[in-house]
Amino acid sequence: MEISLNGIHDLGGMQGFGPVHPEPKEPVFHSRWEGVVFAMQQAVRRRGIYNVDESRYGIERMDPAHYLASSYYEKWLESLVTNLVEKGIITTDEVTARTALLAAKPENIQAAPRPSPKANATVLEPDDSNPARFKVGDRVIARNVHPTGHNRIPRYVRGKRGVVDRIWGAETYPDTNALGLGKHPQNVYSVRFEGVELWGDSAEAGQSLYIDLWDSYLDPA
């Protein structure tokens, strides 16, 4: 199943959701089950059962109403189940049975150990086999595309002009990685977009956004 990135999860730049109210002294986990979901997600990814882009793609395919009504870790759990079923690790019948068991006996849910901070570190390296097409200061335009599957080009920057601020180096290309088609690394650029370019006259004065974009998402301006 493939869907366009133009889904309910692509909320950047959208209006009408009201103000953001950060929770003071927000805990890492609000409930024990959230820690369990975090631990399961880390365990299956470290074993190579699926990758981070497949994880994101699982969330993106949620029903819009379900997505908006779900908490952060509920979305993680939905993606976990989706990917494990698609990989043939579990079945939907097994998920239903396990859910019923834990609903009847919640004491079976175990607390998750805290992971090492170094476990998820990502190292970007120069891609000598694929030299950067752009250099710092180059003017670029984000491609106005509407691809299917997972990708990392937000809807609100498509067709907008910016300036390359930094070259991060090579990183896994999410469009192929989310579909199990390989990493196919590309150079990633931090691109500065002026607020007025993105939001027009409603932008705050002097506002700029720095957005990391893969090579395939950009053209010379």
C-alpha cells in the first residue's frame, strides 16, 4: 500500500489546531505502557526487522481520524504492529488475542529499561562517490512534487525558494528505505527559507526556517 505524503500527518504550516501548550516538567513516559512500546520499537529496529523510515511510514498510513485522536506512543504502537504484521513476524489474530489478555490482566505489562543515549546516534559522512551538487550559498528551489510512499519533503516548502546554509553529507534516502528498497544515500542540505517565502504577508518579521532536504528534493533556483 502506498499513499502520498499529503496526509494528515504532514501538519507543518497548517492552521486551525489552536495554540500549542507545552506540558511543564513533562515526564519521559506518562504511563508504563509507553516505556514498553519504546523498548519494543528499539528492540525490533536494532535487530534489523525494519528501519526508521519504515517506522515513520507505518504511522503515515494510519486512518486520519485515528491519527488525530492518538497520542505520540499510540502512533508508535500502531506502526510497530503494522510493520510486524507486514514482515510476517506476527498476525492480526495474535495481536487481538494479546490485547485481550493484557486488557484483562494489565499487571502483565512490564516496565521498559532506559536505553543508552548513544544507541541512536547517527553519523553523517561525506559521500565521496556522489559529490554535492550544491555549495553553501547556492539558491535552490524545493521541488513541487507529490510522491507516493514515505519521504521527508514537507508540503509547505514545495515550490519554495531557499539558500543552502550547510552540507551535512550523505544520509540514507528515506523514499527507498521506507519501502525496503535499500539505503541509496544522498547528500543532505540544510536550506534556509525566509518566512515571507513560506507564509507570505502573514509571516513574522525576520523569520527564517532551516530545513534538511535530500538532494533529490532540490533543483537550482
